[in-house]
Amino acid sequence: SPSSGASSSPSFSPAGAFSASSSPSSPSSTSLVAHSDEIPPAMPLVTIVEPETKRTLLCMLRRRFTLANGEERCLCLPLDHPIDVLRGEGLDENEDLSDIGDDELLQILPDMSLALATKGMLLQRSAFCMTVRGAVRFNEEDTLLMDTGQEEESEGVEILTFQSGASRYLVYAPMAPVLLVTKEDKATGMHLVMFDEEIDDALLEENMRAVEEELVDDDDDEFDDDLRSQFEEELEEERSRSGGR
């Protein structure tokens, strides 16, 4: 596989997006409550909209919290997998990889879409990012260490590599879940990502940690087959109403 020392950061890194670490901790005090003989309800589905492009991103609403001024914010987890793509100049698997611009992305999209389709995945131009619908296996064998210029390297999982023109490209997904801070439009029910909003660090960290705890809890794993079957019908209805992405 390509070099794990990629020299650039993911392009999907809006100020309203955060990656939750996957280290386990104590159960959240606000996790969903159910009687011992009942199955916990599925996570509510919400739609994030990108005003400029009208693109949408279907998410699970993982948490609501209230700011000091009384306004409500939400933490949303994309239902499909956010991805990014990096470029290498040739076929050398040990070379560093680099970000690409929007013009180059548009040029390689047909080859990228075809390569993903051969793996049974659907490439989507979703709000604020690209996503894939399909089975993405998160395992240590395909883990990449991404040099983002920060104190700690971020981890990604290699999905595939493909050739387009004279360059080879790597498609990967962030290893840590991507959480989006949003504000709900009460009139439409749509959610807007809150970019560059100043939120109390302690408040945000508390709620991020609570979601993190839920995500590492096998009994409340959003990718668990038993839970997925509960909202499969609701999901298909939502996608039908939105006309897909």
C-alpha cells in the first residue's frame, strides 16, 4: 500500500467538524435508556444542508446540548463514510502523497467513481465533503498515519488506490468518527454546520466525550446490524424524500 507518511492533511476539515478518538472510557450518563427486555431506539436521522450548493448529508443525531446563551447545538455523525483523496506522482508505493485542488478533483472523479464501484461502493458529492456508501472495513492492516502538521498524527484507513492519467491516487477514510457541530433550523428541520463558532471548550469536550463513549459501546454501536435493521426503513424513506445525493 502507499506510504503511511502522507505529507498533507485531509481536505475535509471544517471548523465545525471534529474527530472523536476511539479510546474507551466510562459509560455516558445521558445514554439512551431502555428496559432490560427492550431494544434501544435507533438514532434520529437529520439532514445537513450546504446552502451554497444545496448538497445534503444524512446524519445520525448523536447529541443535543445547550450553550451558555441558551441556544441549542447538535453533534451529528454522517451515516455514510466521509472520504478524501491524495495524489502520488507515480507508482512508487513509498512516496509521499499530497492534497489535490478542486479542478484536479473534478478531472479524476470519473476514474475515482469507477474504481469505487468495482469495490461495491457508491461515490457521493455530499454537503461539505465526499462520502461513500458501502462497506468500509476499519482494521489496523490498512491504517495510514497522516502528517497533518499538528502535534499528533491522525489516522486514516486506505479504501483503494487508482490510476488517473500519469498519477496514482489514494482514497481513504478518517479512522476516527467525524462529528459535526450543527444548528437546527426549526422551520425546516434541516441542520447547518456552525463554522468558526466560539464554543466553550469544556462544554464541547464534555459532549464530544459522551458521544465517544457511546460509539465505543458495543451495545450502542451505530454500525451494529441489530440497530441498523431498526431504522433501515426510515432511512430509505428519508433518502427517497431527499431524492438521494
